[in-house]
Amino acid sequence: MDKEHFDSFNELRKQSYIFLKEYRENFVKIVLNKHGVKYHEGLSRREKADLFDKFIVGIVKDSNRGLDMIYKEGNLIGWWNRDIDLFFRKGRLMCRIDYKIFK
């Protein structure tokens, strides 16, 4: 985001979550490809569902712990923290995202 004007922090936060959604999608793609599931953005919903069924993949949103967890064949292969910290450092909007990819 280069030099945009926002009237409130809420507008800025909404705009930043658009970018964070893309990062989350890329994270899911990286984790699944690392574990042998050929996932890419061009898949339709039906193709994604078929692929997830074939490899027994599930994405579970745990609202109590604030995590999105990715499972393959019942084993946790990665997680992404949904509680993202937004802050300013030297006039730039920064965010902190916690994640973990298992082997």
C-alpha cells in the first residue's frame, strides 16, 4: 500500500486485511504443496473439495485459540494465527503473523 489516505484506523485495517487474506491463501498453498498436495489458485471450489477429499485435507478454524489449522490425513501440518497485530514503525504499517509449518 503506497501512500493512501484513510479517514480512520478502521478503514486502514479493513484495507490491510484484503492483503492479509492473499498472504493466508499463499500460506495454505505452500504448506499443502510441501506435503505433496498439488494446490494452486486456479482451482474451482469443486476441484478444491475433490483434492481435499482425495488427500484427506482439512482446514479447521479454532476460534478459541485464534488459529487456522491445516490437517492432512489427521495430522497437523501447519497453523496460522488469526489474531494479527497491526502496528506502526517509523511511519509504516507493519503486521505480525505467527505461523508454523510441520515436516
